[in-house]
Amino acid sequence: MKPGTPHAVVTFEASICHGGHFYAMSTIRRTVYGIMHTLVGSNVLTNDKHTTDSRMLLRRLVSHVYCHTVENKFQASPDLPTPKPGHLPKLNTADGVMDLFSLLNVIELSNILHTLSYTASSLRLKERLQMIHARKLARIILRWFWCNYDIYQVQKGTRKIVKDGQHFYNESLGRQTKALVEYKRVAETCGMASDAEGCTTKTMEAFITKVFQGNIAFWEGYNKEPSTSLAWCAFPIEVRVKQPLAAFSLRDCGKHYNLYV
């Protein structure tokens, strides 16, 4: 089954059943939605837990994508053929880019989506540092992407190139975050709760304000009309390899992004 699929388990004898959530790039968008659903209404929607081990797997996915894209470590050799990209997004397709951006989004929202962020025990220092490192890799990947690819918005049969990629990404992240808040607001009116007792619409909004303070593009997307979908993009896109390619260097990344927040 795809991640987040409602289902029942029936056995012919009294049994102890155990399930889990498989993480793969090809289904990462549904995994991200599952994490958001779990935060908003875990006692209603699911019996799975997206906790510490879940975040570790997501960080490993980001590291894997980073090594393949930015550092280009998976080179073929006489002794080692090119590995099959089972956990890599197909960046020359719209679906592949949506998969990549969904992974980057869940990394950017890692503190906000973690149940321990809303409890008195809070997150351990080690995990906070791991989250910071993952956000650093995610932002470098994003910089690498805009140096190598162009995105075109497709609306009413016309194609319009995205001139400011970073603005486009942050605005899309803002729209998805606002959809999460609105989902939480509706869930509260319906009496749905999550495992994080301190996670309310009010505390979530305060947390978001603190995390994205000063990110103008994020707030432009956040303050638009509330979306009913957790999808990060509300319109079709096309992806093309940039010609000519823009210059990219790791040293240059620090000029464009704050890599350590």
C-alpha cells in the first residue's frame, strides 16, 4: 500500500500484528502528508508514529540526495556500475521536483512537525544539531537545483518561467505551512487531538512566526488565501535543464542562505 492509506487488518485467529511506514523518494509526498496528519490528529487517523526514527530516515534521504547531486559521488567505475536511483528524485520531471521539494519542506518544518517541540521535555540537543545539519544540506541542494534547472508555471495554456527560484520555493513552503495551520484549526473545532498535548493552533502559529521571522517570500505565500490542500504546489509546472548552467559552488552557498539555523 502507498503511505497513508486507510486500511483494516483481519486475521482468522487471535494475532499480534505489527506494521510500519516505508520511506521512499517515490512516495515521499504521501509520507509528508502522513507526518502532518499524525501531528494534527494522531488519535483519530493513524496508529503509526513518526517520531525520532522517522526524522533520522528523512535526514538520511536528504544526505543521500546531497551526495548524488551536489557532490556527485555516485560515479560509475569499472568495478562499480552506476547505482540504481531508488531513493533519488527524477529532477527532469514535474513529479520528481515535487518529490524533492516535499522532502526539503519537511526538513525545513522539522521542528514544527516534531511532537516533542510542544512538550516540556523538548528536543534533545543532539537531535537539534542533526536537524540544523539536515537543513544546511537541504538549502545547499536547493541552491544546486536552481543552478541546474528552470521551472515554468503552466496556467491557462501559457508557460511562464520562474525568475526567482528561491522566492518561488519559499512562497510555496509558506502556502503548505498555512494549509497545515488551517487543517489544525479545523481539527480542533472537530475535537481531534494529537499526541502532542501542547500542540494547538495558537502554539503552532507562534512557533511558525519565530522560525520564519524575516522570510518575506514565505510570508507572502502564508498570507495568501488559505489552501485546502497540503500539496506545496497548486498549479502545473514544467521542468527543463538550464541552458547554459549557472555557476555553483559550495563556498557561494553561504552568501545566499543562512545555513546554520
